[in-house]
Amino acid sequence: MNPIDFNGLDTAVHGPIRLGIMTALQMDGPLDFTTLKKRLNTVDGSLNLHLGKLEECAYIAGKKAFVNLRPKTTYKITITGRKALANYLQSMKSLIDYMESNKEKSI
């Protein structure tokens, strides 16, 4: 019996960059594009793609503004995003717990 339905994982959260975005926003609050780019060590195009997918799912919201005549977009996690992240982390915790409790059986 599997403790987790891998087909039921939220693929919008599952990828490393998307999970990084979600956890950064959950832990630190709103962050701008440049800060996320540096923190996740990724390139503009890739980050833009993942931010777009998370916005499409309503997991994050972006707010555009101009600072010293330069565009600046700041992102925050939404209530829906917090729930999705919590559900994803609970699924991973269940899997880890299952693997740990069955470690001795495989030896």
C-alpha cells in the first residue's frame, strides 16, 4: 500500500524552482523578481515561466510598480498558495514517514 498518490501530487508546486518560489514567499513574505532570481540561482526566462504558472494557478500574486523609473514586480503567496504548499509538504512528510518506518524491512 502506497502512502502517497504520486499521480495526485500538485505538479504546479512539485518542481524545484516552483517549490523554491513558494517556500521563499512563505518564509520571507513578499519578494521582488531580482531577489527570487538570485535566491534560486536561475535565469530570467526560467523564473518568468515558473512565476507565470504559479500566478495562473492563483498560488502567487504579482504587483508591478516603478522604482526610480525602473519596473519592479513583487510577488506574494496567496491563501490558495499557502494551502497548496501545506498539502504538498504533508504529502512529502507522509512519504518520508512511510519510508523511515519501512527502512528496516528492506535491509
